[in-house]
Amino acid sequence: MIEKIEGIVINERDFSETSKIINVLTKDRGIIGIMCKGAKTLKSPFRSVTGKLTYGVFNVYYKKDKLSTLISVDIINNFKNIKKDIEKISYVSFLLELSEQVTKQSYNNDIYNLLIDGLVKIDENFDPLIITNIIELKYLDYLGVMPVIDRCSICGSVNSIATLSSTKGGYVCNRCLTTEKIVNEKTIKLIRMFYYVDISKITKMNINPLSKLEINSFLDEYYEQYTGLYLKSKSFINDLKKISIKE
């Protein structure tokens, strides 16, 4: 049976000399595999619409829990600006890989919606690091390891929050503070804003460099401690940052 399935290609692999298989994160069915016959040949209509980051409606012969077969793709957004920028590409590659891992652990179509909203904003030239961090924070809910960002993670107090600690799992108040590094007061407020903001409704972002650094460092450490996820694409982002610092 032919079905129209909205989704985005998160990765691809060769199947034969002329064909390939794409894995598509879909709006309603999680991740599905699609056979793209002849997609690697120069004259194939599939060649330009089956690469990673292709976002559209996939018309397929759908087979549940098996490989579906591609008939055609109707592109929704080709993310032109992302594809022209190595920094944007690196963050988006990380988000695709992360979204795949989160979906495998806890499928919820909110994951798909967060990813698409984030990609649209990155394509509209919003800061890719900030958008990535917002999505990373929200995904922790679906991984079941959300940090405590509405009270002290140790005593539960909502007063005198002093810092944000990955080791202690979130906010730490003055009374429970031991050797934790103190973060900027704006960072404490911003991480809550990151969690509650609707990405699709963001129209401007003015965040100071220190808070950006502190939130990103917190999330890097938190993912390492609590998720068990190791993503190669994150290493590439870190390498890019080192290069930019040297320059």
C-alpha cells in the first residue's frame, strides 16, 4: 500500500552499487528504513532527494517493521542556509544523531517536532549552539534524566539558588554549596528559559557569551555523566571550536 509519510533523513548507507537505504525519522512512526532503488546513479530522480537532512513527505510502499520502498519525495524545506555553512552542518549532524538515539530509547513525536523546529531556526540563522543546547536540554526529559532546575537538587529549597552543577544534578542552593563552581546568575535563569521556550516562536536571542559557555559546558558534562551516549558528531563540533579559538 502506498503511504505518504512526513519525515527527515537522519542517515544513509549503501545497499548495492546503485541503491541505498535511508533511515528516516518520521512525524508519526518513529524511525523507518526505506530502500531507494537506483538512487546512486547519476540520472536517478532519487539522487538529490535521499541525502541526509532531506525533509519532506516520502511516498513509499510502506511495510511495517520491514524496509519500505521509495516512490518519490515531496520536499518541504531544503535547508539551503544550513547546507552552505560548515558550522551549521556540524551542529545539525549532531542533532540528527542525537535525535536518532533519543528516539530509540523513548519514542515520542515531540522529539521529531523539536528537531524540525530547531533545524528551521538554524536555517534562519539563529545561533546553532543555543538552538542545539535548547534541544539537548529538552531531550533529557525523554531520556528520563532531566536535571532539577526549579529547586535545589539537594534539599529542595527554591530560595538562594547559587549555581548549576552537573555532579549534583541541577540547581544547588547556598546552604548545600560545597566545592561547586559558581555560574553567572543569568545562566541560572536562562537554563529554565531554555527548557520552557517554544522553539518555533523564538524571534530573537541575546545571550551573553559567558552564559552560553556555562550552559553548554553543563550540558556536555551532564550528558556524559547521566545518558551513556557517545556521539561522534559532538567530537567534531568540539574540534571546530578549538580551531575557532586558535584563529
